Amino acid sequence: MVNASKHPNINLFTYSDVVEFNGIPGDYNVKIRKNARYVDEKKCTGCGLCTTKCPVKVPSEFDRGIGERTAIYIPFPQAVPKLAVMDRTVCIDCKNCERTCPAEAIDFEQETEYIDVKVGAAIIATGWDEYPIWESNEYNYGFYPDVITQIELERLLSPIGPTGGHVYRVSNGETPKRIVMIQCVGSRDINANPYCSFVCCNVALKNAQLLKQEYPDMDVIMFYIDIRTTDKGNEEYYRKIRESGVRMIRGKVGEIIENAKTNKLKVRAYSSLTGEIVKIDADLVVLSTGMIPSKGTEEMIEVMGLSKGPGGFLTEVHGCLSPQETKDVGIYIAGCAAGPKNIPYSVSSALAAASKASTLLSHDTYNQELIIAEVDEDLCMGCHRCEKLCSYEAIIVNENEIAEVDDLKCKGCGVCISSCPARAIDLKYYRDSQFTQEIKGIGCSEAETIETISESIEE
């Protein structure tokens, strides 16, 4: 990330949003909203002195609400660029930060800027968000403080986290003796997300290993539907975790109830392997929540007019043959913007997207496929059927109620042709009249065939 920020050919816009996007491949216009951080980027050195004098404390988004941050803060320790940002919604205007800053970088009068840039291609890498379990209160998350998610556990295990890498019960600060992990929360569920989030099993296994390393006597139990460790070496890793003493129970947890006197969590589940009801007293319950499209992904769908699948993730042209390409030439997707991915898959998809973009931009001209749809304006009756069915949004009906084809967006799939009730749309070089003449020529003598072709050419 540091290398990217220092590269002479990379312009980094942080704390910014894309608000408008239009144009054609190789010549896109992008409007960027650079939000006011109330800190002068050219002066700020990222020393963090301003954060030490701020009296306001609010839950930290980076630490998932377990830790705290101040009203002026650096988003996370490895932030690039390492600049402070001020949250004006909680700031009390005490001006302590302004008096403390040795670089005089605090600017309470800073305003939002809008920047227009031209680009030849775009790569959408908007990541993912955690399944909002707090909305459904599944497993009493949000009611019981000792029911947390895997991401919150990761912040506890992190050496730079709010607890310095040590795991404590949220309710009383004690070290838990028994931890229960529940897999597929929000994933593989018709009432939530039907898809598998792909990374949850390995993340849970990794965290279980870290717990056993830090606390060898801790009892770690994992409830699962299926353990999916598909990548190279992951099956062996799974066996290693089992051998370390982590208990695996194949079954679905039915309920979690907190004992008001002891604050213990009673976990009740059904073991599908033994056919028995399992009851376990746990100190901490960790939910492996699924992955959903990020807020940024939803915003880019609206701003750029991209297509999304049933799960809300961006849709590629072809999952196997064109996994990085969208319906718009010059716009590519990488990482979890297209669906749940682990780090190796995210890296490989990013490299593929970068390769696609560089291939497009390395040529002075763009070669457009000529086999595209064309509209006979005399026959078109403006029924909008082709416009509604076009997967590439290449057809629009103008103010004169005549369909128009965008040559750069059209892929010549033929859906509009087969759906047109007035037969007003043809595919260039594959027109209906050409096929009609070919069919007429079948079985004709050579002279008749030549005469038929000549008549077709004259027409």
C-alpha cells in the first residue's frame, strides 16, 4: 500500500466517493467527491498527537465497536496515507486538536471538493460487508454481550487490537475457558443468503488455532454444517486443527440462553452424526457470519449502471471465460465485488483485472465487433420490449418512440431480435433476408441459385 501511495503514476483519492461515471471505453468521465476531513493532507504527518488530547470517545468502527476512538482519529494503524480525519458529528469544538497539532494541519473550515478526471478503464474492487446479524438478532446477538462474531474475535486476537491480542469475555473481562463457534450464520440459508461465503470455515479454523496456541487448556468447540476447505493445503490444515484438540460437532445450533446468575451461555444443538441433543455451557460464543455485498458495491451499481446477481454482487460476463469483465467494455471487477473470495482468489482476480485493463489501454484504437443489432425505424413501434430484455443495456427507446442501439455496448446476442413483435431488428451480416434467400436456394439448380443471389444483391 505504501508503494502504491508513492508511485509517480498513481493518484490516490482517499476519503472520497465516485458520484458520477459516464463516457465510452477508453474515454470515461469520472466525478469524485473528496469529503472534508478537516485536516490539511499536505501538512498532516500522521503523528497522532491530536488524537491523544481529544476528550470525546466513541466506538471504533475498525475494532467493530469493541475498542474506542476519538472524534479526530487515524482510521487504523496501517492506514495509507497515514492521515487523521475528524468526525464532525461527534466533535464538541473544544479545539484541543488544533492547539496540539505541531504541523498546524487542523482546518475547521475545510469543505467538500469535487474533482473531474478522465480514465480509459475502471476496476471495481469494493470488497464486502459482514452479514448484518444485528438486524435479525439471531442467536441473541446484540442482547448477550458474550455472543460475538469472528471479525470481532479477530480484533481481540490482533496484537494491535483493543485488548493487545488477549481474549476476554465482554461481560466481565475474564478469560473464557470454553468457546463455542457456530458456522454458516447468514450463509447457506434460504431465509438469509443461500450462497456459501467460502472463507468462513478457514477463518474459524485459523482463529481456533490461535486460541489453542495462546490458551492450550481452553476448550474450543465448533458447530458446522459442512467444513469446506477447498484450497491447496487447507484439508491438511483442517486435520491439523482437529488433532490440536478442537472439537468438531456436525449440527445446527437451535438456541442460546444466558444464565442470569453465572452469565454462562447455554448452547443447545442437534448433532446430526449421533442424533442426540447436545447441551454445552460456554463462556463465549463466536458466530461465523457470512459475506454480503459492500455498501460501496451497491453505490457503484447505481452510479455506473452495472448489473448484479441474485446475491447482490456484481455480475461478470461469464463466470468461467470472462470472470473479470462486465457488460460494459473497459469496466472490470476484482475481489469480493463479484462474490465471496479469500485472499489468494482476490489477488489473482485483481491481477487478471489489471491485465485486462492494461490490454485495453495499450492500443491506440478499440476494435469493435461489427456483428451487432440494427433497427429498421420504419417498422419499430416503440414497444420497449427490446429495451427491457437487453442484458447489456445497449438499446433505449428515444423520445420519438424509436429504438436506438449503442454500438459499443451491443454484443450481438440476438435477444432483441427474437423478441421484437414487429421484426424491426436485424443482426448485421446475419439478417433475416439473408437466411430467407439461403433457404430458398436449397434444392435449386445452380442457375436458379445464381439468379436468386443476384436478385438479393440488387434488393
